Amino acid sequence: MPANRPAIPSALDRRVRVEAGHRCAIPVCRVPVIEIAHIRPWAQVKRHEFENLIALCPTCHTLFDRGHIDRVSMLQHKANLSPFSPYALAAHPDHIDFLAAYQKFRVFIETWLTAAHAFQAAEQRGSSTSELRRSFQAIGHAAKEASYARLCFCAVSPVGVGKLADQILNATMRSACKVVGRSVPTAFLDAGPISDDLPAMWADLHDEIHKVVNKPAQKTPKVMPTRPIVVDDPADKNEVAGRCGALPATPHRPTP
């Protein structure tokens, strides 16, 4: 390592190691003795970034530095380490429900914040009362969906992951209230020091997800939170009633 190159921060070093499961990222290798390599050379980037770092054993690191493993292949190996890549999903099919619940939770959190900023922009434009009402209702809808997605995510997650999801939900509520100029409900004020650094929270949650995916899934019964099913089309009521274990709305007539 060049004498003038700063060391990789310990938190970033740990995050790269956790991503690879503390093994070499090359699938046919997976040796547990690893080093941290730059995919694009340090001489070019002059900085340490998670997206450009990968865990390699000393042998694979040397092969990569000498050009025996090309950079495009290494980028693909890095992409495959994502728990949401097709490669990872195929390798860890028992975690698909867990990862899908996480993705849904993240989407609705982002939708919530987007709706809050849209309301702020509408206010600044001097929009009509009806438009502001619709925009504000969109915030409420996104908040409810995010809260329900958090319940579903926590139902299939370890306790530590659930706590991080709760912190993200609370921080999102505080951020959204700040954007729209509303007071924060008491229930969304965390005990102790309050942090609204959402990027850092997502990074911590992503690290925990890597830890979960790198371990065998526990064979536990899945208990998902439920909510009422709204059916607008009367023709679909029999089907929904059947799914819920209720009697159909109309009696079944046997075929003559």
C-alpha cells in the first residue's frame, strides 16, 4: 500500500467484509482469509468508496492486480454480492420473502418522503386548496402503507433488523413533518438522542440484511399482520371469501 494512502475507515472495512460474508467474493474461491481491494485502482479514484471496494483473498487479489481477472468480471462479482441480485436470490431462496418485505418497506418510505416534498412544492406554487388537500392525502396514504410495510418486514425479520426499521420509520415521520410544517406525533419521538440521518440508517440496515442473508434461514412459522380486504367488484367477493375461509356469498350449485 502506498505510504501516502489513508487507511480504509474501520466502519467501511467492516461493511465490505460483511457484504461478502467474510469470505472471498469470487464464488469458486470463498476463502475466509480476505483483503479489501479497489475495483477501480486507487491511483485513479484516490478515495475509498463502498461501491468500489470488494473482499478478496490474497491469491485472487494478486490475480486481479496482474490482470488475470478483468475489471468487468470483478464488477459483476461485486453486483452479485447484493442480496437482491438474481445470483443471490438463487443462492438463498429461503430469504426471498424477507428481501421482498424489505424492498416494499423501502419503496413506501421513499414514496412517503416524495409525497411530503410534493406537498411543499405545491404550497410554494400557491396551489388551490383542493390540490393541496389531495397532495396532503397522498402523504397520509403513503405513511399508512409504509407503516404496514414495516409490520410485514418486522414479522419476517430478526429483532435487530426490526429495531432499525422502527428507527427509519420514526425518522421518516419526523422528516416528513418538518417538510410540511407540522408537529411530530409523540409516538414517533425515539427515546434518547434523536438522529434523522436516514442515509446512515439505511446503510446500517443494509449491513444487517447482509448478515441475515449470509446465515441459513430459520425454519419458523410466518405470521404476517393482516388488514381488511376491500373489494370493489361484487363478482370478486366469492373468491375473496373463499380465501379467508368464509362461506361464499351465494350457494354453490352442483353440476347436474
